[in-house]
Amino acid sequence: MFSFELLAKEDDARTGRLVTPHGTIETPSFVPVGTQATVKAVSMEDLRKIGSQVMITNAYHLHLQPGEDLIERMGGLHRFMGWDGPLMTDSGGFQIFSLGAGKAHGVGKIAPIFPEEKDRGRHLGSKKGKSLVRVDEDGVEFISYLDGSRHRFTPEGVMEIERKLGADIILVLDECTSPLHDYHYTRDAMERTHRWSVRALEACQRTSNRRQAILGIVQGGAYQDLRQQSATFIADQGFDGYAIGGSLGKSKEEMYQVLEWTIPLLPQDKPRHLLGIGEIEDIFEVVKRGVDLFDCVVPTRTARTGTLFAKGAERCRIHILNAQFKDDPRPIEEGCHCHTCCNYSKAYLRHLFLAKELSAIRLATIHNLYFIESLMHQIRAAIKEGRLATLKQEWLSSS
Amino acid sequence: MFSFELLAKEDDARTGRLVTPHGTIETPSFVPVGTQATVKAVSMEDLRKIGSQVMITNAYHLHLQPGEDLIERMGGLHRFMGWDGPLMTDSGGFQIFSLGAGKAHGVGKIAPIFPEEKDRGRHLGSKKGKSLVRVDEDGVEFISYLDGSRHRFTPEGVMEIERKLGADIILVLDECTSPLHDYHYTRDAMERTHRWSVRALEACQRTSNRRQAILGIVQGGAYQDLRQQSATFIADQGFDGYAIGGSLGKSKEEMYQVLEWTIPLLPQDKPRHLLGIGEIEDIFEVVKRGVDLFDCVVPTRTARTGTLFAKGAERCRIHILNAQFKDDPRPIEEGCHCHTCCNYSKAYLRHLFLAKELSAIRLATIHNLYFIESLMHQIRAAIKEGRLATLKQEWLSSS
């Protein structure tokens, strides 16, 4: 059902082919985020045209609404949402703990590289100081942000939710820590995550569910010894692949360090997923360090505010509401083959954003997703030809 | 550039072919409303796939934002918004006066059949008693709902705006009255509209603009003698077609009466457009009385609230948030060929609406627009075969 084959390497960067029951993912690949069983503002047909290879939804959100039982009755998540390609489900560990630690620390979000948290805070009215989460050895109890109802997630329970959802690749329940957690708490949480991982894997093996690949999650915050312990432990459990989760530190440099401590300890022949990155520069940096898959809401979230990706612009972004685009008859990017650039000018998109028309958001999202897919296509080709550094230079020199 | 050919009649109902510089409209036809140079929540590609034959945008809204000069510089409205089919522009008379009379009368909207007004009221904070409009013989002065700036529309000025926008079919500036205006005011406003119509037509003839068909607008409220005077006067001016505007009374019955007084006095060989209707039952009734074109926001607006058209349902509508659709794996309508029904279940759409996902709105809009196009297709065929009454029975018996 599953296989992962490496096609080429350039130093630690690699390109490969991950085969799932619903199709093949050429890696390294971006994974668009479809938290609530849809990538915000676009349809499944849009995603297919964009060339998205895989999507990640969220067990926590779908458990709360519409519920995994309903989705199972509807024939599983693929059929429910009309996506017949490879599909992942995140366990929701990050979401649960961002409601807890983020609240308890009054930081509103765990780290700036996790933009998801920002919205979550809004849902909850951004009250400080009150954690909505209680963690114990068995699992975690939390309050729904939708209706205040109480829920309990255990490692076994989450595997059962994800089995019902039926994605191709599923993640175990982990406890995410914040950069504000100290060394001792981070170590305790990591060890708990390890014990939970063993239980999750056992639960899956009991149901002899071999249609779903299971990823273990490496924790340990921004502490070198903890990351190395966690990578060694998780690498030993027989997972089908590995995710790198939790706090990746307070800066890009710390994130790159976390990867450098962790990835060399993970098996070469299994895919590695990084949870939650997506700036253009970051993509080059994490691929260079051996990441195969990464998800991120940056392309879709920034699109909704009118921030559009464009090669050659500062930080590869333009803001469409800028007055300079008022009467610009050109597409967002000359030569871009996305639906938006093939059909609409910057002047028109700017008008749609100013007029608060919903179509603006879809058209912007289509462009940003296409932009990342196009970048990833070039990155895969570059790794095969040993010129990843040159490609990075080409993309980022002007920005 | 323009021709209108009648293909068949069944009593007063007719089916024909209206040729414009951007293509042919089979009549009777629904005209989706694209007020701000987009039909809300869908793209031009969506409209083409839906089979929309023509679109109507609004000179008033586009004058305020982004401005007709910018659109002209961008190559005109067709190119600006990426729509290469037949296109109409409403003058904005209705919008201007709904800000005036609606306010002055404190009714919030002119008549329940004009749902557009509801949103307008919200923009303005629904203050009662203060008209934003001052009308004089020369034209009308009004305050922008966007930024409070003052503007003046004259019959000649509006023709110039619409020339710059460049739609195929344009409407003259009229003064709309409310059902709350008395006979004398309604008569004065109608006579002013007549004088404005003559000026508008002269202004167009001076610029010898023959790439745009011009529709005169019949006014006169719900008063028989005024409607008849207005129809007779407007019919005499040499317009390329006729719109029926202003107050159509306080009930469906009064609206049908207005049509029965007006339409027999209009030339048979010119198209007739009714401004602002769209309930399924109304469509049958107005087509029966000889209407060729009608625009309406009902299909798109109701879609945004989760109200979806379905033949056989009460009033041909279902509300997708109803609990009965929670685990309904079927499409909105069995056998519907729209993108939404071909790909998604009611259970999934309900989930998207509950989760407040933007894609819900687009998918719902696509279905409702397709539903109306499909109805109009059947209506045209029925008129050719003399079975319009049977078709109506078939559509509305169960509702």
C-alpha cells in the first residue's frame, strides 16, 4: 500500500516518491492545509488544477465538527470532501495544546511560525491566563472552542478517530510545548509523548490497520539533548514516517538547528514531515536539511489578506491593495500559468479586494498555492540536477 | 451590431434571440447580477460553465469604485473583469433613489421584491429619516455610501459613464419611486424620467455610439394611468429596448398588473427587461406576460445564506443547515449537472456552511445560478412547443 523511494540526493536534500493508496506524492512536497475538510476558499477541482499532490486535515477540528462518525458513515473523508488524492490527518495535538499552553502563558500563540494559533485565539476571545486543557498520563481533556463542551483525547482514541476519517497518512497524538516552557516541563512532555506514541502504535497494530501509514512525532522543544533523545526513541518504534513537531524555537535559526539535531537520527528510508512552515526562504532551508513534506497555512492565509506571492518581489510577496497596482493591467506574475494570472489583472484583483468581493479570496488563494507548487516542482528538479543552492539564489537574490 | 428576432410565441410569452457585439442571448433569459464587476462568490469561468448568457453590472457602484475612467484605461469592463459575453450596465437609478426615498420614508427598502436594498441599508447603518439624495430637473446629487463624498449624476453624465464602461446594453438614468410615494410625486418623477430619457438618448446620438444598445425605462409606480402614459411615451423615443423599473407595487399581484398595463404598449420587436425579480413562481408569471430579460440577486443572495434551489421542495428551496441534511449523502438535486451537485453531498455542504468555510458560498451560488439557467432553458423550449403552463405546473405543483 505504501512505499517510499529516494530518487536523488544533494547533500542532505532529497527527492523521492511516496506511494499511498490514493496516489503518489513526488517529494519534497508542500501539503496544503484543509483543516475543516476543505482548503479555505478553494474547491477540490481547484486543487487538482493547481497540481496539489496531497492535503492535510485535522482530526481535532473534524472530531468537533461534523464528527468522525458522520464522516465514516459518509464513506470516509476522501469521499465526504470529494478529494481522491493522497490525504493526511494531523492528530490535533498542536491545536489542543495551543489552547492550553498558549493561554496559560498568555502569549496568544506558541511561536510566530505557527500562524494557525492566531485565529484560534480569536475564536476564544483571546482571554489570557486560563488554560482550556488538562493533561494527564492517560491523555488530555479539553474544552471545545465551538460550544464549550468537554472532550478527552487519548492516544488510542485519536487513532480510532483517524481510522474512521480514513486518511492515507495519520499522525499520533503528541503533547506540544511552547518556547516558554522550561527544560523540565519540555522533557516531561516529551517523555509522555513517547509513551503515548507506543500506545498509539499498539492500538493501530491491534486493529491491523495497514491501509494507513502512521507517522510518529519527534518532540523536545529547542533543547538539543531532548530533540536527539526524542528522534532516537521515535526512530526506534517502527513508524512509517516521522513528523517533527512542537516548539521549533523562537527564530528561524533555532528552527534550522532543531532540524540539524533531529534529522540525522531519523532513518533515511522513511519520509519526514515538518509541521507548520511556509515562508519561501524557509522552504529552501528545510528542504536542504532533508525534509520531505511540510504543511503550512501561510500561502492560503496571506492570500485572504491580499498578500500574493511573486518571484522577484521583496520577500517574494506583493500586497495587492498597494496603490501602485491600481491600474496595473498585468497579472500578479508574468508567465504564471495559474487560473488567476491567466485571466485577471492586478488592477481587477485590487478592485475585488477593495470591494470586499469573496471571489478575490479564491483567486488570490489559487495563485499562492500554484506559486508554491511551481516552486516545489523546480526544487525537485534542482535536487536531481544538484543545483538547489543555485535555485535558491535565483529565487531569493532580489528579495 | 444588434438584432432581436422572435422565434416563437405562446400567447404573450415569447422566445427569441438577442444578438449583441459580444454574442447572442437566447430569450427569455435570466441576467445574473454582477454589481461590482463580479457575480458574488463566483468567477467568470464558473459563469461560463454554468451557462450564464449575459451579466448586468452597475454604473453607480462602478463609478464610486474603481471609477469608470480606470475601467476605460484597462480596456473597458469586458476586459477588466474577464467576461467576453454579452454585458449590461444598469444606470444606478434604483440604487441612488433607494438611498433617498427609502431613507426619507424610513422603510429601509423600497419593496420586499428588491432585496438589494437590504444590504444597502446596512452599509449606511440604516439611519432613518435622512435622505442622501437631492433630485432636481438637471439630475441628482447624492452622497457616496463608501466615503461620504458628493456626486452628481445627470442623464448625459450617466451615458458617458456607461460609454466608458462599454457594456453591450446600457440603461438610461431614471428616477425610481417607492410604493410609499403618492400619486402626484410618482407622476412628477415619471415625467422627469421622461425628460431625462430624451436627453440621454440625444447625448448618445451626439457621440454616435452604436456599439451599445440603449434601453429606456418605463416608470409610473403601481398607477395604471401613469404606467400606460410612461409606456406610450418611452415606446415612442426610438430606444433599442425597454426596461420596466421603479415600484412594482406591494405584492406579486400588483407586479403582475403593472406588467399587464405596460407590456402591451411596448413594441413587439424590441426586448423587454424587468429589473429585479427572481422567485421561481415570479419567473413563470413574468415570462408569461412577455418579459424577455430579468435580473435578480435572489439566486446569489439566498445561496450565501445556505438557501438552495431544488425542484420539488417547498417554494423550490431547501435550507442546507436543516438537521435533516446532516448525513444526507445525496447532491442538492438528483440529476443536476452543476459542478456542486456532480461533486458534493448535502452533508458536506452543510458541514461547510456550519464551519463558515468560504467555499460553501461559491458552491451554493454555482448551484442556484445553474438551477435558474436550467429552468430558463426548459422555459424557452416550452414556449416553442406551446406548453409553458404545463411546465409551470410541473415545477410548482409540489411546492
